[in-house]
Amino acid sequence: MRFTKMHGLGNDFVIVEDFDLGLTNYAELAMGLCNRNFGIGADGLALLQPSEQAAFRVRIFNPDGSEAELCGNLLRCAGKYLYEKGHTGETVIPVEMYDKIKVLRLAVTDGVVQSVEVDMGEPILESDLVPVAGKRRQAVNEEVTASGEKFVMTAVSMGNPHCVIFVDETAAVPLETWGPALEAHPDFPKKTNVEFVEVRSRDEAAFRVWERGAGATLACGSGACAVLVAGVLSDKLNRKATLHLPGGSLEIEWRDDNHVYMTGPAAEVFRGELVTDEQFKNKYLRKGRA
Ligand SMILES: N[C@@H](CCC[C@H](N)C(=O)O)C(=O)O
């Protein structure tokens, strides 16, 4: 089984072409391949599949085996992969992810994808759709207690749930303690990604992220979109801003069409082949497949 290792600002993925491979048991496969000691190591397993509604379908499985509804950094990697590997000659690519179609716009020079803009869609703020518990219709600057601390958070779904918390200094955040406590907080019935944000100006902010099902990562594209939306709703950020993450920066814009657009780079790290034996084939390939 061939794979390609890619990353978007250090948010890394094992990418597998599953156009006719007939892979199965995705959750278990993700847990194995994403393991940094016993596997390849990644923040997610990505499967490229055929789609009936778009040019391609992309699925993302977290290292804990759960499937996520959206992954912004992966969509940029997928755009670069699909174009540079010759799966498409188009620079505008509609891609199906979970239950939505996302449109990727590639900036290409001499056949090399320099950056990708992704239409990440409309933010979802209704509490019951994020989902986040509580009586209010929207959870904007709401109190939540976790790990013995009181936080003021804004809950935003970009398809996947995010809990955005503004802090004075991201460096002072004990991410490994607060992150998991908020990720599994009972107020978030589908769990949540968590972003701790330091605003630098109305056009710039830095944040650290604890990802649902993955832990601390160097970047999160959907998280950056949620941060911008929470920043606008809290009157801290303009509708267009640069968001800095430990792995690099993203340009995010919440346009008048109510869609959030993310622009940033993607990179290939290496390609490899997984040595598969009969046991692997029986476990991870659908019956009757080679
Ligand atoms: N890193 C991604 C988000 C990946 C999914 C996330 N862990 C979840 O479970 O929602 C991004 O760039 O958006």
C-alpha cells in the first residue's frame, strides 16, 4: 500500500489513494498508521476516494480512530496532491468532505502548487448544531468550567466543533491540561477542538490548538476559521486577519457571502510503501480485493 506524507503548517497526514484499493476498517487503520512510535506517525489518516457529487471525496480519520467532518489543512494538502500527481488539471476543484462540498482554488506556478484557498463554508453558531449544551441560542462569550478553571468561550462549528478562548498570553496556557479537559467537557456532546487565542491587533492573532481526537497539533485550519469568527463576534478581530500558529500562518477571511475562506501552503514530506502481509490484507482490504 503506497502512501504520501504531507503537511499543512506542520499539521501532518498520511495520504492514501483509495480510489479502487478497497480499504476498510478505517478507524483501526488510522490508529495504527498515525501512531508516532509504532506507525508512520501523523495527525490524521486521509483517504482520497471517488465522489458522485464532486470531483473527489476526501475523508479524514483522527489518530484516535474518529472520523472528522472537516480538516482545513488536509484540504490544502489534497489540492496540491491531486493536481501535482496529475489526477486533475483543474485549478478549481470541488471536493466532498463528510456531508459537504468544499471548493479548493490552487495558485500554481510552473506546475507547482504554491498555495491553496479553501472555501470552508458558513460557520454554524446555533448551540444545538455546534453542538454545545446550554440554554442560549448561540454560545458567544459563555462561561465554562474545566480542570478547576473558569473560561470564557465561544463555540463555533465549521462542520466540526470548536471552543475558542481568548487569553492574555498563549505561552502561559497549560495546553496538555486544559486541552483534554475541555475536549471531553460534557457541554460538548460530540467533544470539541479547543483554541487558545492571543489577539495582537484587529488584523492579527496567535493561537495554540488542542485537537479533538489528535491532541496538540502545530496548526488547525478549521480552528483558524473558528478563531476568526469568534474574534469578529467578540469585536476583537476584523473580518480578514492573519492567524499565527506554532507551524506557520494562515490568511482567513469571513466574506459577505457568509463563507469563511482560508489560504495557506501545503507540502509533501515523503512517499513510502507499507509492507502488507496476508494478515493486513484480511483486516484492511475488502474481501475479494488484491
Ligand atoms: N487539523 C484539522 C482538523 C482535523 C479534525 C479535528 N481533529 C476534529 O476532530 O474535528 C484542520 O486543519 O482543520
